[in-house]
Amino acid sequence: MAVRAAVLPAIGAPLEITGIELPDPGPGQVRVRLAAAGVCHSDLSLSNGTMRVPVPAVLGHEGAGTVVAVGEGVTHVSPGTQVVLNWAPSCGSCHACTLGEVWLCANALGGAADVYARTADGTALHPGLNVAAFAEETVVAASCVLPLPEGVPLADAALLGCAVLTGYGAVHHAARVREGETVAVFGVGGVGLATLQSARIAGASRIIAVDVSPGKEELARAAGATDYVLASDTTAREIRALTGKQGVDVSVECAGRAVSIRAAWDATRRGGRTTVVGIGGKEEQVTFNALEIFHWGRTLSGCVYGNTDPARDLPVLAAHVREGRLDLSALVTERIGLEGIPAAFENMLAGRGGRALVLF
């Protein structure tokens, strides 16, 4: 069956909106009609080679939709089930999974190398980060779909698959923000906005948003920021001034740039925690000297997928949505059609990107 999709023909090449041929789902597979997909900066990182992906490919790794067909052996969903795509399903048997660290599963991205569809001329296509959400429909492994809990709008639920899980997990699982603590969030994109909301849910007493764009202040404050700081050479100093010259208890870096990682570290109080969520390139080198590591006693940690278990955390997030604590619509700065994805990528490159939601 032919559907439209945004195809990445080669690393660094523009996306092409074109028809592709999807097969029927095989054993252990599910076919999903997409309602929406989020345009995430990680997709840009895949398209420009910062993160490796077999090409040609259909990108898009956070999405939600309705099951239209299932293959043999699939029992947890059926046609008509509304689902959220899970781009990093855990295998349950690798070393990380046996430790309960499913977000570090060694086999989570194995499906990205598979051929899941073909172009009209027969060229094999790979499914980006497993799920190929930049298409009207997709075929995925059954482990890549989670039933959507009741009470969550289907289109907005697309953001639960990456941005919200990552931001929520960064606060609640990685940094483990406690009630009354102070938090700084560097980067007010989709993940940053989710992180701000999650810090508010955690009961942070002061939430400082940092971004290069003055135009994002309103978004940040609506998400829970009590203060807004424009990124500059004096960012850390300004944050310390807002916190009695101490620095924040927790800094969460969502941009993946050396300069903002360093600023997040410098803005963290002695003995505090700095959590890096952003995905940077190998050329982004961050340096520390041995004395400061000893003297400041800070903890610097990475954070993959928010250190979350989607099967465990999705119902928790759905409860926050239903009870009004988490506003998914506030994470969307632009709603576009499939043809709008290339322009959304250009906005990211220009630093203007907020959070685009592709509606099908």
C-alpha cells in the first residue's frame, strides 16, 4: 500500500516528500496510521550525520496514531487501539536491561538497520529510529507501540514519545529534583519546555529558564519558569545572583552544546547536580580542571531518554495530563502538515525552532 512520507535520501540532503510502499505487518509487527508526529532536534542530528542512521530512511521518532492491522502473535494491541510510538524498546535480556536500566538497552535501536519499506522505484528504506513517524502510516515491531491511556488527546500524545518522557525523566529520574529545590533549564525547545513543566510538578521553588532567544520567554514562563535569562558569557553569574550567590541545586542542559554544558555546570551550587540531556556532536568538547572538580563537589551526569521506562512512566504522565498538571498543547509552537517538515528543520538550523507538531 502506498503512503506519503518524508524521506531522507542521504546524510545532509534535503528531505523529500514522496510516496513509499509499505508492506502488510508480518509476525510480531503492527501497522499504525499516524495522527501526529513531533519534529525533534534529534531528527535534525540524524539528518546531518551527528547521529548515525542507515540511509535512505524515513525519520521521525515520536508519534501517536491508531492501529490499523497487526501481525501474527501480537496480542497487546488490536485494530482501533490508539497508541504512542516507543522508538527505544528494551530487549529485556541485555546487561543494562537486567540491571533495570532499560533506557540503556544495547539492542534498542537494532531495528533502525532493517528494511521496512521501499520507494516507488524499489529502493530499500530504513525506519530511522525504529518507527519512521514522518509518514502517514508506518509498520513497526510490536514492542514499539504502547497503548495510549484514556484522557489524552491523540495528536498531542505524540510528544509523550520523546520530548515529554525525556524532560520528565531528566527531572524525576536523572536529577531527582526534590520539593523546594532550585532548578535551571538550559534550552527552551520541546524537551526544555517539558523539563520546565516537570520541575514545577516536582515542586521546585525557583525555576530559571535559559535560552538564546528572547522570543521564548513567554513560552518558558507559561511552562513554569519563574525567571528567564538570555544566554550570554555572564549566564552563570546571573543565575548565582538570583540564588543568593549560591547557584541552583540542579541544572538541566537541553541543548547539547559545549558552551551551555559548561554554563550549566558553573551555574550549579557546590554539591549540586548538573544533568546533560542535549545530544551534541563529537566536536563539542567540554573541559574541566582537576581542582574545580574536587572543590565544587558537583555531580555531572548524562541522561538518555530521561532515564525512563516508557511502559512504567507513560501512565504517570497521562495522569498528570488528565489532572491538568501537564499541558501538552503548551509544548507545541507550530502545527504543520507533512510538507512543512523541511521548513521546520530550517528553523532549527537557524535557531528559531520551538516545537513543531506534524498533523496527518
